[in-house]
Amino acid sequence: MGFLNKLFGGSAAKEDERSPGQRAALKNAKYFEKMLQLKEHNIVVDMEIRSDLMKQGKAEPYHDWSMSFDYLQKFTVAYSMGKPLEECYDIFITAADWFANGWEPDSTYADMLEMVALGYLLQIPDDKFNGIAKIVEQSDAGSDYPEWKPDGILWFIINARRGGGKNPDEVIYPTLYSYLLDITRMSKEDATVAMKKYLDTWYDLHRNDPWYDNHKKDQAYIGYWCWEAGAISKIMQLDDTTFKDSPYYPKDLVEWVRR
């Protein structure tokens, strides 16, 4: 815990110390700077662990997933603290490279949804996006989770990028995502109204997720973002005027056009 104590020192965050470009609320600029250092430290440590395991011939796909998770966390912190999107993009590309080789039968839906949605929003190259989609395809073919089935939201986003493909009419976790899938089948006008309602309830909908209320814990909060709402809004070209200021909606990514 020495590294964490040195970084955070137990000091409380003050709202009036946010940086001008900060995208996430609830913590200050100093907090996010320290969180970025922590995530970079985690990357170094996990890379050393993976390298040692490689030398011993014991590395597994899980260790590639772990690296992708580290970079995805770093991406989220960088986005939350207001880093330029070009810098965030480079971090995510590294996450995508690791993720493409990190599938195991117990790979989780939440990771795939984040990666697919962000891959679409960031307009990453085809080969990088296909590497992410491959993980979804592998789970469709051989997930250990008994509830796993081709998921309508994952494939809606994948198809929007690649064209064609599966068109499932169900989601793996109906309580969390059935309403969002319904939005993808609505007219633009109805979908716009429904998306605002979804974002208004999104945080409480996820009260059983491990990240819920992370801002009340030590060194845990990295921002609360509904990447999938951003991706679907962009795909459907929704007028997000009524919900773009939701604290969970990644409006900068939705508006961004990569040069």
C-alpha cells in the first residue's frame, strides 16, 4: 500500500479544483492526475508479471486481457480528466491490441460492450475493430456462461461498423439492456426520447455492478460513462440536445471526427 499512500495521501477532493477540460465530475484534477499515475504503475507491474510468465512458458490469454484492462482503465481516466481525444485514442489502440488476444471461455460481456462501443466511437482501423469483434464471435461459439447467446446490442454496434452480420433479437442481460435494444428498433424521434430516459436511469440500473458508488471509495473512481449510449446515438444519428449534458454520456466522443 506504500505506493498508493504516497500517491493519494488520504486527502479529500474539492470540486473547485477541477481542470478546465475535465469531463468527469465528483473528483478534482489532482485526484485524476494521481489515478493516471496509478494506472501507469499497474501497467508496468502487470507487464513485468506477463514477461516473467512468458519466459516460464506459463502465460495465458488472461494475461493479455489483464493488459487490455489496464489500458482501458488508463483510457477512461485520461478521458475523464480531459486529455485530448487523440491521446485517448492512442491509449485505446493499445488496449485493443491486447484485447484481441485475450479471449477465454469466461470472458465477460461488460468488457466486450465497452470495447465494441469505444472502438466504434473512436473510429479505429478495421483490423483493430475486427480484433475486438473476434472476441465476441469466440464467446458466441464457446462461452462458459450458460446464459450466453448472441447479443443484440453487441451485434448492432458491430454491424454498424462492418455491415451485415448477425441480428439477434435478444440480449444476454435483459434487466440491464433490453430497453437499450428496444431503442435501436425505434424511429429517431422515439429513440431520442427513450435515450434520455435510459441515461436518466442508467446509473441506478447498475447498482449491482462492482463499480457502483466507486466515488465513495478510496482510489477507485475513474468516471462513470455509458459508452454504448454514445455509440448507439452516433449510429442512429440521434439529436442528443436533450441528453448530451448527462454526466454519463460521452458527448465529446460522439461529436469527435477523427482526422
